[in-house]
Amino acid sequence: MRKNFTSLVTGGAGFIGSHLVDALIEKGHRVIVIDNLSTGKRENLNPKVKFFHLDLKDFEKIKPILKGVDFVFHLAAVPRIMPSILDPISAHQNNLTTTLNVLFASKEVKVKKLIYASSTSVYGNQENLPLKENMNPDPLSPYAVQKYTGELYCKIFSEIYRLNTVSLRYFNVFGPRMASEGDYASVVGIFLRQKRERKPLTIVGDGEQKRDFTYVKDVIRATILATEKDVGGGEVINICAGKSYSINQLAKIIGGPRVNIPPRPGEIRESWGDNSKAKKILGWEPKYNLETGLREMIEKYEY
């Protein structure tokens, strides 16, 4: 297989996207990034990329950029639940209008395969665990609805337009470059920042909600494998560590005083994924767990 593929990463200046860009460049890909820098950062951009500072809502501007692209990795989104609850219209435009634009542009220029970054949030609260891809989604927030609808769009584009697509449901990704403050910060980043600042760790609700924390390096390996393996047709695959930890357990691992704050609407009580499909189809399994990922973040990246 030739190595000089051209890959386009939407959201390539963001947390996960920038790690994906770095890995693709290491594999010899020519990489193009589209990012409006609403949550991404210029300092995350690999100097070898061709960067377009554009909004994906502008179809006419993004379509020409996709010409000659082999693989599209659609990671751009307005992440997190609370921003979508506070402003669902803007979240819809940024998470669904953009996805439709990228899908249609990819179909028009005959991209080989599109990888869509979905989310564990599409499951909602399920009676049975671990979460498996054949379960009926039960989204609890506008963000989750938008992510699930993006999956359906991918499937339809595969069936009607013959655009090869794969949707990867990422589970609570953590790692270097993750946000540690603001509306888009997640709990691992927040806790590490609070500990660094010698502040108490703020635990939402009772802290017994559980999450399947997945290290970013594992997520990137799976994402690239989705282009290399014979998988498509709108297939949906969990990308998860396969083990859940409560927020209280996470706080104990990180260490320090704690304080409880009121619960938030739209949050899943427990997220724990089954990664057997990823093992079977992608030949992938996680190399990190929560403890080893945190250790690498703290020791190598000085979090």
C-alpha cells in the first residue's frame, strides 16, 4: 500500500485532531487541516500541515479543498453537553450542518473513506452494561442527538451515495492538550489543573457516576486503523478502554482535597463500553488504562 496518501482532518487544531494529524504525518500522509479555531489552538498545529482557517458551515469554500483527498477524518465539533443545552441552535449548526457539508463535499469529490468521530453520549442511560453497538441509542442532550444524527447521515451517505464511511464512538478521551478550563473542559483536565493550582477537586453530584476513560494515543491508533482495514458502509464501532471508573475513584487517583458541586442536566450515569467489535474488525485493543495514561501525562507532559 502506498504511503503518500492525502488526508484531511477537520478540527485538526483541537485536542484529538492535533494528535491525529501528528500520527498521520509520521505515517507519511500529506495532511490538510480545516479548523475555525473556535476551540482549537494554532500552537497545536503541526508545521507540516496545509492549514485552512475556515468555518465548515461554508460549503462552497470547503468543497474545493477536498479535491484530491483520499481520507477525511471529521473530528470538528462543538464538544461537551452543557454548551449544547445552553445554545442548541448554534450547536446544531456547528455539529450537524457542518457534518452534512463535509459528507456531501466528500461524496462530490469521491473521497475513498470518511471517518466520523462520534461519542459515547449517544447511548444515554442503558439498563445493561457494557455498552454495545447494537443497543438502541437514547441521547440525553442536544449534543448527543447531533452526534447520533451524524452517524445516521454517514450510514445514509454510504447506502445512497456509495461514500465509504465509518463512525467511531469515542469514550471519554483524555491526554495531553486536552482542555482544562472553560465550557469545553472535561473532568480529567479540570482535576489535573485544580491539583496543580492546589485547589480542591470539584466533584459533580455524588461522584459515583462512572466513565470509561480512553487515552488519546489509543484513540488515534484506532482511528487510523479504520482507514486501513476493510470496514465501511456506515459501520459503528466503540473505541473505549473497556473499564469504568467513578469520578470519586478518579479523584482518589489524582489525589487532593475534594468538594462536591450540584449535579448537571443531561449527564449519563454510567458509561462503560464493550470494545470487542473494535478488536475483531480493526485488530485494535487499548494499550493504556486510566492509571498508565495519567502517569504518562504527568511524567512526560508535566501536567
